[in-house]
Amino acid sequence: MPSRFKRVALPCLALALVIPSVEAFGKDKHVHGAVTFNVAVEGNVLSLEIDAPAINVLGFEKSPRNDGERQAVASVDAWLSAGRDIAGVPRAAGCRLQSVSYEAPKLGRGHADYRPRYVFRCDNPAALEWVELWALRRLKDVEKAEVNVIGATMQRQDSLAPGSLRVTLK
């Protein structure tokens, strides 16, 4: 039982300690053009969180003023709440979307951020060698994409080059 504890509970504890600190550190940080992805692998579970300014998701941050902007908000809400075309992994990993946690930000006069979270369950986590952040294809004017990766045996931060989508998980 102690080895199972070390293998399962300790990484969970690490995630519980690190993810809130990443959120707390970046909570007031709102930089147009900069998005952050938090990726965690725990056993057969892959978790992905996106933290992006509304301007990089919608193209604007204020309340929608016309039908085109209202349609853009509806389209983004449908995309982010469905969890499709967010990320890709090796087919051999057999990952399926398990849950989505998404609440649309309140758009008004000030800054707004999108922070959806996705959880995937993978049949063959040993094949989970990389993740492609497909969401970057739909985000607008991203100048900097940071990726925080946490796994059972590692923790690191990567910066993706413009046009790059793939992050290694091992």
C-alpha cells in the first residue's frame, strides 16, 4: 500500500499545491497576446486548463455591441463548453473527454479572461507522449503561449514558438 500511496497520492498532492499557486500567481496577470495552458498527467487522467484574455479568444473584451459580436460570443461559448478541437494526443493513448468545466466570463468595460478546464481519461497513458494544443489555432493574435506541465516524475514550463502546437509530456 505505501508504494501505491507514493505513486498516486503524492502526485495528487503536488497538483493540489502547484495548480492553485499557479492560479494565484497569474490571477491578476492580464496580458493581451499571452495565453497559458496548464497540463497535468496523473495516472490515466490528462487535465488541461486554458487561461486566455478575452481579446485573444473573441477579438474583443467589452460587452458585445452588435449581432456579429453576439454571434462570436455564442460561437466561442459553444466551442469551449463542448471541449472539441481543444487538444490532440497520440491515438494510441485512447483518451476520451470525461468532463468540461467552463463558465463564460462577464464581458463589460474591463478586462475579462477565459479559463476553461478539460479532463480526459486515457486507456493507455503510457502512449501519452505529447499533447497538441489545437485551441491555439482558434485563438487570435497570440504572441506568447506558456505551457505548465506537471507529471508524476516532472514539472516544467515551456514557451511555444509561434505556430507550434505540440508539447512533450515525458
